Amino acid sequence: MFKLKSIDWAPRLKASGLHLLISLGVAALAATLVFVIWYPYPYRVISGGQELFLILVAVDVLLGPLITLSVFNLKKPSRTLKKDLAVVGLLQVAALAYGLWTMSLARPVHLVFEIDRFRVVHAVDVPLEELAQADPRIQALPLMGPSLLTLRPFKSENEKMEATMAALQGIALAARPDLWLPYEGGISSVLQVAQPLRVLKAKFPDRQAQIDEAVAKTGRQTDALMYVPMVGRDTFWTVFIDPITAQVLAYLPLDPF
């Protein structure tokens, strides 16, 4: 009759618990990079940063300690045990690096005013072959969070037609580096399409409490704000702006169309 080998769980659980603490510490550092720098509010919601990071944490933080729980055995030769743990650590680091690389590709790089709305542009949206055409004053793919841009006027009807055809093929105007312009150059265009916030409140009387809450965060009165629609990856929000400088002051998860 075969006898089941007894397993000393105490050292395994201790090693796995220590591994979990280390993993959580690394995850906290990764969360700072993701949510403070790459996906600050509201982009963590609009661009799916929260969902991507939860998947990364679920795979990386939990899987490593579980493997350690499985392979840790003080009866193994010291060299073998260290090798096993090193392999587990390397696999976990590789998984984390791949996850962060994926999130960096999906990160928002610009909030661009596009004709009559703001559009969130992500790194993966921008044609890499066109990066060299960006205005030298603009950092094409910033790593320190999204920047605010606008679009220059079309140089000719032919350029306008070409841009329209490209947009129909899936390349939004806001993702075209050759059309980017520092935000200061398009303030008048933003203010031309912006509407008084009281119009939004009249249009959505059932959302007034939510609107008022967003207004309160700006420290302004309703009459001192205007709004412009904002388009994300697969959702619509509303941006509150200053009626003189067009400075973006707040974001509201409300489709104003």
C-alpha cells in the first residue's frame, strides 16, 4: 500500500506569504506608474486602465506566490531550491514587464480638440511612420501623462479630403501628428464650439446633482463654466472649460450628444 507523503506546510506558507508581500509592494509601485503618470483620472476609466491593471495584478501578484507555495521545499538541496525560486521570480518579472509594456502601448498620450469635440488619443492610435511630422514643439508620445493639443487648419481642400478619407479608414484626425498644434494655438476654435454649462443642465435635468458635484470640484459657479463633448476609446464624456482661457477644469461621465 502506498503512503501519502506528509507535507510541512508551515515553511511553504511562510515563503509564499513573503513572496506575496514582495509582489504587493512591486504592484504598488506599478500602480503609481500606471494611475499617477500614464492613466491619471479620468483616463484610468475612459481608456480602460483600471481593467488592464486588474488583469495584470491578478496574473502577476497571485500566480508567483502560488507557484512558490508549490515548489518551496526545505528538503531540496539549497542550490536546487534557489534555482527554482529564481526561475519563479524571473517568470514573474517577465510577466510584469510584458503587462506594463502592453499598458504603455494603450496609454493615453494626448487630449486633442478635434473640430467640435475633445478626443483621447492613445499611443497605439498614432501611426508611427508619421511621428516625424509632428510639430517640434510637441512631444509626440509623452511618457509623463497626456498633453493637451488642438489641430491646425487644413492647408487646402485637397488635404482636407485626404484627411477625411484617412478618418473613414480608421485614422482619426486627432491621431495625425502632422495636424497637431499646441493647445494655445486653437483656443479661439475651442471657445467657438463650447456651450454654456446651463445648456447642459437644461438638457439633462435628471443629472443635475451629478453636474453640480462636478461643478463644485472646480470651485466655480455654473455661469463661469462652459462645456465641450469628449470622445474616449468607446465612450463619451463631457469636459468643463474656462470661458476665457479654454483651460480644462473638470471631466464628467456624461454623453452630451
